[in-house]
Amino acid sequence: MAAGEMGCHSATIPYALLEELAQRPYDPAAQPGEGIPKKTDADHYKDAAPLKERFKHLLATDPLASNTWDGKLAGTDVDYLADGGKKLQDCILADPVAKQRLDDALELFIGGENSSKAKIEAALNLVQGD
């Protein structure tokens, strides 16, 4: 909800969560930004409203960073894809949180890809009469 309030205008939300949200009562008075017109132009991010005070502490924190992170951000002066992505792989392996999240994302993506492939193959088999 906070992402939307801060101006993000798209999100990927799991179906089960949408179902759960749909069952909850809606109270317009409790909704941040209720009644404020939404931007519809292409400059949505360019003309973003200032960050609300209650979110400003988030600028100085990274809840996903490991306790060994030195606070240094990735630099644009490094070619992370050189040598078959060796520097990128080194960075991923050095950050256990990033590694776990990447592993989880790849597992979900590959699972979804395999599920889609199976459905397409089943549909093709029906069409071909196999």
C-alpha cells in the first residue's frame, strides 16, 4: 500500500493475496490519498510529489542488506558482465540475502515457465488429437 502511496503505479500481486484483499471490508476514510486525483500523464515520476515525512526514514535503511554490507552501492564504472559475469557473480555470492532472493526468484520463474510449457503442450496435444 505504501508503494502506491509513494507513487508506484504498477505492481505484481499474487492471486491469493488479491483474493484475500477482496474479502476485506473497504473503508474509504482509512485510505491514504483517498479523493486525491491520480496522475494519468507520462510524466508521473518526473512530477512526483515530495516524499511524505512518514516514509523518509526508509531512505537511510535497507532491510534486505546483510549485516556484513559495507554500505557501498554498485558502481557504474565496473563492467559486471565482463568475463561471463564474473564480477556480478562475485557480488551475488558475497551477499547472502541477494543470493537467496535471486535463487528464490529463479526457482519461482522456472516453475512458472515449466507450468506454462506443460499447459501449452497439453493444449497443442488436444488440437493435434494426440
